[in-house]
Amino acid sequence: MADRTPGPWKAVYVGCSDWDLDGPTTQKDWTLAAAAPDLLEALQAMLEQFTKTPSTLKDSEARCKAHAAIAKATGEQA
């Protein structure tokens, strides 16, 4: 991911119901941003599956990072 702008990114309101990414961005940044809704949905589905089955993921660092990313994406975390 060296060819993408390092985060954190911030969405900013630019008027007329439009949002933009704050900071320098590349086409690859926009491609990643466009995929964000699908990535969020996939991550939520994965965590839901892992909570239904016995897994070492339950207390892992990856699980904590996934929950933090979901919270950030849904506005539950500043």
C-alpha cells in the first residue's frame, strides 16, 4: 500500500451534499474509498460468523482492530 496516501483520512463536507477526502489523494486512494462500503459489510459479516463459532479470533488483536475499524466507519468512534 505504499502507493496510497497514508491515513488517517478525514471526510470533509464541501457543500451541495458533496463530501471530499481531506488531504492529498491519488486514484488508488479513491478506489479504496469507493470500496469502503463493501469492505465494511464484509468485515461485519466476518465478525458475526466468528462470534457464532468457536474461534481463537474472539480475543485476538485482529478482532479488536476489526471492531475499532467498524466503529470508526459507522461513526461510533471519533
